[in-house]
Amino acid sequence: MSFETILVETRGAVTLVRLNRPQALNALNSQVLGELITAFAAYDADASQRCLVITGSEKAFAAGADIKEMSTQSFADMYGGNFFAGYDHVTATRKPWIAAVSGFALGGGCELAMMADIIIAAENAKFGQPEIKLGVTPGMGGSQRLVRAIGKAKAMEMCLTGRMMDAAEAERSGLVARVVPTDQLLDEALKLAETIAGMAPLAAIAVKEEVDAAFEMTLKEGVRFERRLFHSLFGSADQKEGMAAFVEKRPGNWTGK
Ligand code: HXC
């Protein structure tokens, strides 16, 4: 696979994706989206890969959707072309992925980070939904995922004013799992990814499905869904292996079966 706007490498069982449009602070244009869809689908399909980290540069995770690409578009272009719908392919990724955010995560950049299963932030990270300053609204899920992540009060304030939230506030508000020193962001994100990659693969997919279901289901439905997935894992070799490994005081040797 060859890409122009992202860099993709594998490190053991971890796929590392770097947004790579430094001249535009990693603004997300259609080419970036197309390449992300291909890279994420390849990750999901490759049984040797068990976690993915997406990151940007130190200055910017991504400063938004590409304003220059959007500026001359008409309603018919956007609505008729279902602009941004391609991100549904990214969020359809079944295996876990982490956004490692340094610098600006604005507009679509913040929204892409919020599509991840976990956000880990550098101390210099800044999150925001400044679309209102451009005369539009969030368009890649920001008005929905931000409310779910940090609640209505702060989400409404951020979307109505476009103000940025720093890393400390983002951690306090529940937007990010952890804040780390800026120069350690990638190492920490890769360590976290390796930890997740070391878990039983089917259980990792199931955990992700269950936690995501909490946003879609009532408590009663969600608990039932969780229980059924839990039951189903007793049909896997990795459940036998994991429990035997505990009893024998050794690490589990997963097959993903
Ligand atoms: C296209 C962008 C861009 C973007 C930055 N650039 N953000 N190009 N789309 N979203 C480009 C600049 O035009 C500039 O290119 C280069 O990147 C460096 O940016 P500067 O502005 O010179 O850097 P700096 O002064 O450090 O300011 C950083 C910044 C600022 C505060 C992040 O760039 C900024 O405000 N960017 C826009 C943030 C934003 O509004 N994001 C939301 C986008 S809309 P040149 O060629 O001039 O050197 C969105 C919503 C999607 O995401 C859904 C609704 C439609």
C-alpha cells in the first residue's frame, strides 16, 4: 500500500498511522479520508495486527477538515455527495484503536480523535470545535460525540464559542484517558497499544462492541447484550487458554480462536 497523506508502519502487532500533511497542519481532505479508509480496513483484516495508533505531528494532530477544499462547495455538492460519510468506514473498524493527540485537534481533528476508542493526550494538546467561526457546525460527529464524552454544558459552550480546551481540562472532563509529557506521547501510546495487543483478540473486539453499545442501548438491553457476548466467548479456545493460564500461573498464549 502506498499513501501520500499518511504514513503507515507496523511495529509488531501494532499499526502506527501518522497523518502527514505538515504544510496544512494535517487538515483532513478527501485524499486523507480515502487513505485512512484503506489503512483502517487493512488493519482490521490483518490477523497479525491487534491495535492501531493514529497520531499527527507535535504541533497538530489535525487542524480540522480542509477548509480550502470545502470553501467553494455548494449544498448540492455536500448533500448530494454525502460529504464526510466516508468516516462511517473508519468508525466501523472492529478492532481497537487509539488517538495520540499532540497540539491542535480542532473541528474534524477533534472529531476524528473522538472516533477512536481511547484518546491519549500530550500536555500541549488543544481540543476544539471552532466550526461556528466558519459559519457552519461540526460535521463529523462533534456535536454528538462531544456531548457523550463531556456532557452538554461544556460541549454546548465549546460548539457555540469555538473555544479550545487544553489537555488538563480535557482529562478532567473525561475527553481523554490520560495526559502525558509531550515528548513521551508516542512512546506512551505505543505502550498502551502493546498492552491491548497482548490481550485475547476476540475478547478485545467484544469489549469494544459492549462499551460502544452503551451509547446506543438502554441499560437493560446493554447488560443483556454484554451477557450474551460474555457467554459466547465460552465457545472460544482463548477462554479455555486464558483461564487455564491463570490457574497454571503463566501468561495466556492467544490464538484468536
Ligand atoms: C486547511 C489549514 C487548516 C484547515 C490550518 N491550515 N488549518 N488548511 N484547512 N483546517 C493551513 C493554513 O491555511 C496554513 O496554510 C497552514 O495550515 C498553517 O496554519 P496557520 O494558520 O498559519 O498556523 P497557526 O498560525 O499556527 O494557527 C494554527 C491554527 C489555525 C490555530 C490551528 O491554523 C486555525 O485556526 N486553523 C483552522 C482551524 C479550524 O477552524 N478547524 C475547523 C475546520 S472545519 P498556508 O498555506 O496559509 O501556510 C471542520 C469542520 C468539519 O473541521 C465539519 C463542518 C464543515
